[in-house]
Amino acid sequence: MALFNRRGGKEPNTTRVPAVEASGGSNAAGRDIVNSVAQHIDSAVVLPPEAYHPPTAVQAPPMLHNIPRTAGFVGREQALGRLDAAFSTPGDVVVHAVHGLGGIGKSALAAHWAVQRFTGNPRWWITADSRPAVDAGLAELGRALQPALTGLPEDFLIERAVQWLATHEDWLIVLDNVDQLDDVRFLLDRVTTGRFLITTRRATGWRTHATTLRLDVLSEGEAVDLFSRILHTPQDRAASDVATLCAELGYLPLAVEQAASYCAETGTGPRTYLRMLAQFPTQMFADTTEGGDAECTIARIWRITLNRLTDTPLAGSILRILAWYAPKGIPRTLLDDLAPAPALAKAIGRLVAYSMIADSGDGTLSVHRLVQALARTPDEDDSHRRPADIDQAHDQATDHLSSAFPVGIEDPEVWPQCRALLPHAQALADHAPVERDILTATSLFSRTGLFLLTHEGTARTTEHLRRAVAGRVRVLGHDHPDTLVSRNSLGAAYGAAGDQGRAIPLFEGTLADQERVLGDGHPRTLVTRNNLAMVYQWAGDLGRAIPLLERTLAEFMRVLGDGSLYTLASQDVLATACRGAGELGRAIPLFERTFADRVRVLGEDHPDTLASRGKLAAAYGAAGDLGRAIPLLERALDDCVRVLGADHPTTRQVRADLTTARSR
């Protein structure tokens, strides 16, 4: 034995190193180890002979590992295969970092691969969320490699473990939950053999030290399998409810485990859990089962991540804003006015670096739906989710989206932008009650509803327009001109959907209010009167429709002139009503005049011009003039497909009319 003393106070350092032979070689390597750590030992200790064995001579005990169990692991074959490939190359050190959102299952993947796929020795797990944690894990490895060294100072054991790793090859170190590269850099820089598997929320910064694997959520089948295993029920039992719940949880492993464990412990069914999640999100995100780890709930895990971003407050603001949009395809431009470009880029970059959001590389961002749900759920006890901050984020999200959604939605050039923003408008409508709508929200929902009316005619059309009406009634009042416009648009949506039972009373009431508020000859009053006549026509009441259309057209001509878009629209509706009444001799000249006027005013490729060409051609066909009808319909169809797309309602109508004409 030797007495090893480090200098304390002003006393000199005296070290006696005996000539202890190490098995398998000279004692020089042993002396180097001892001398290299002499400066790190704070008190006199007695070193056992094993401390002088050269690292190359120390063999790890058989089957040495401390890898945690992964009883609930499912699937992940593709990720496991990539790890197999990454670590299959012999020779130099291999460092691979698995990164992803907190709760995505990085640690479970690493543990499963380490136990089931890696055959070397030892396999050692080190919690690496801080430098002290890394040091503690290395010291424990030093003890495990040479139990006789137990009790020696930690600095000595750390150095011993690092030296051992540097002189052996067939081992695996899992560095779990690395937050800062600097916490493990010293280890990666010194050790040039063996295998390091890193798990981290950090998506960036690894280029010079590790290859990376981004871990995504489970597949639907894997999530359902995981839930069923924890709940101990066959997969086919209430399978649809389990699948629905897993989808709502975004197939995030931690969330699925948390939900399944809760259901198993409390006897709650997946459908009931889903209702509770919608009604009590704050509690359900934070709840854990008896004996569960309160630090491992999704609320706690993401709070820890956001705590590390508090030096960039804008990052939290961005996350709360993104929470109101659809999870994928969020244009970065929606955030442009939030801060100066450098500050904005830094904040987004930090969120990406910690895997709280993902940059898709095409100018859009994505956020896991549960991260969004948590970020927009107020919690007084969470500094990242204060109610006032969430309300502010909702208003900002609304303002930015409303500003981005085009105003001139009749222009085909803006349609791709409209379609890209529609999912985010829908998400905003889904996540916030109408009572939260600010004025810009009513404008947004009015435009999205009108775009849907023109292009899709789905149930979402009336949903958005009802939202616009309700918001404007609440914010502006029942008789405000903008409220009356929204009521008119909603009536048009009901009419287009064939719901004349709601369309006609709404138009009649709106028309009466506009005549009272705006006057009988106001253009908005005339638009509503024209729309009322149109739904009379759709309801088959041509006896009321045609006289009202004639009166309205005359008023448009008087007030706005024959080149007004409103005048042309009224003329078009009258022509359609006349055709419906069998008055083709009157309808065709009206269609011809409308088509010619729209070409002159709007151009050949405007959507209204294309619709007029199709209606004129169909009228020719109805009159038996197929020589003019078919060529004009063929041209109209080609132009509609080119400008509007194959599935646009006008394109579908022209295609049907052409089929009818060819069959005559």
C-alpha cells in the first residue's frame, strides 16, 4: 500500500509510489495513472494495489451493465436498424446522438438497443443532463470496473474510468439526456475507441462530434399496441376508442403511457379519458398514477425544457403563438412582425435546437399537437403558461393569420396561399371559443368562409361564416354594416348547400335590416336582394325570383353602371333564372352580354369569365345548337382546368355540361 497525499494549505505535496508490478506489463502505466490524478485528490488516502494496474490490464467483470429495463417497449424497427448500422463499423470510436422531443422515447430506444442488440461489455448508462451527473456516472463505472477501488475519491475514479475507456474497444456508454455538449465534450474528445450512444433533446450542435438520428412519434399501430399492453386488454377490444385516443395524443410514447397507466389504475375507459382530457387538460397533462414518477409527466418534462429557454423569452412567446395553428405546415412568415429578424431567427433556432418545434426546410414549421395543447392551456402554477400570456398569444396568432390571409380571394394567384393558410384558420376556430374572437378573427373567418364557399362548399363553409356572424354581432352589434355583410354571406352558404329553409329567412331578415340601416339603393342592400332572388330561384320559386332580379338589375345599372362587377353578377343570375324558366330566347342574349362584358372588364381567364363561357355554352346546348355548344364547352373545360384546377366547382359543372351536350 502507499500513502497518497495532496497538498493542503501551505504544506508541501509528498508522494511515495512503490514499485508495484501490474499483471500483463510494466508498472509505468500504473504510475502514470496515479501521478496524473495526484493533483485532484484532496485528502490522504491509501491506494490499494489495484490502483496501480495499467488500464489495459483491467478486464471488465462479465456481463457488466446497468441499463434500465424497457418492459413496455414496442416497435421502432426502423430506428433500431439505423442504430445497428451506425454501430456496426469496427475500429475508431463511434458516437451517435438520438434526438427528439421530450417524451418521444429516446431513452427507451437507447435502453432497448443496448440490451437487445449490443453484445459488447460493459454496457453502461450515465445520466448526462449536467456535468456533475456525468462525473457521477463515470465514477460509478470506475467502481464497477474495479470494485476494490470503492471508497477512493471521485476524481480518481473518474480519471480511472476515462483511462479505461480510452484503452479498450468493445464497450457501450449511453449518455442519457445530454443538454449541453460541453458537459460531455471532455469525454468524447479524450476517448477514441468504443461506442457512445447519446440521447438528447438538442437537435443541433452535434456535427463535429456525432452522427444523429431524429426520433419521431410512434406509428398508429405501435401506439395502440403500447396502450393495450399497459392496459392489459386485447387490441381488438374497444380498438377504435384506443386508436382515437392515441391519435389525439399525437402517438407520443410518454403521453400514451401516461394515459394507459391512468386508465389501468382508475378503471377509466379510453373514451372517458379523451373527454376528461378535453375538459380538464391542465390536470390530465400533469397527473400521474400511484407510484409513478411525477417528474416524468408531459407537463413537467416540457416545463423543464422551457426553463432552459428563459434567457430567450421570445422563444416562449413563439411557442404559445404557434399553439393556435395546425401542427404542420406553419409558414414562418406568420411570425415575421413579431420581432426583428435576428432576434426572431435566434428564438426559432433555440426552439428547434431543443426539439420543441421542427423546421421543415421549406419555409414552414411544425409542432407536436400535445406541445400545442399544453402551450395554450393556462396554468397559474406554470410560468410558461400564465393565462394573460396565453390570451395575448391567441390575439397575436389571430392578428398575424388575418393579416396573412389574402383579401382579394377571387384572384387565382392568391389561391395557393389561401389553401396553405386554411388549416391554420380551422385550427384557430377549433381551439378558441367564439367569445375569445377579436375583430380581426371575424374578418379572417369571413374571408375563409367565402373562399370555402367558392372552392369547396363543405360544412366548414357555414362553420366559418357562422363564426364571423357571431363574432361581429358580439363585437360590433347586430345592425353594423359588417355584421349585415356577414349575415348575407352566411345566407349564401346556406343556399349553396341547398338549405333554403335557413337561407330564405336569413336573407329576408338581412334585407329588411339593410333597407332600414343603409337604404333601399345602397349597393350592399342590392347585393342581398340579388342573393334573395337567387335562393328563390334555387327553391324553384321563379315567380318571385325573376321580377326581383329584374328590379335589382335595373337598380345596379342605375347606381353602379353596366360595367360593375355587381351589375354583371346580377345579370348572370337573371339569365340563369330565365333559362330555368324555359325562356332560352331571353336567357341566351343575357348570357352573351354577360360573357362579353366580363371578357372586357375582367379578361379571358378570370374565374367569373370562365363561368360565363360555360353557362353560355350550356345554354346553346339546351337550345339544341350543339355546333356552338360543344366547341365552346371544350374550350371552357380546358381553360377551367388550366386556371381553376380539375376539381373546382366551375370545372366540374362545365365537365358535366359537356358530357350532357355530347350525349344529345
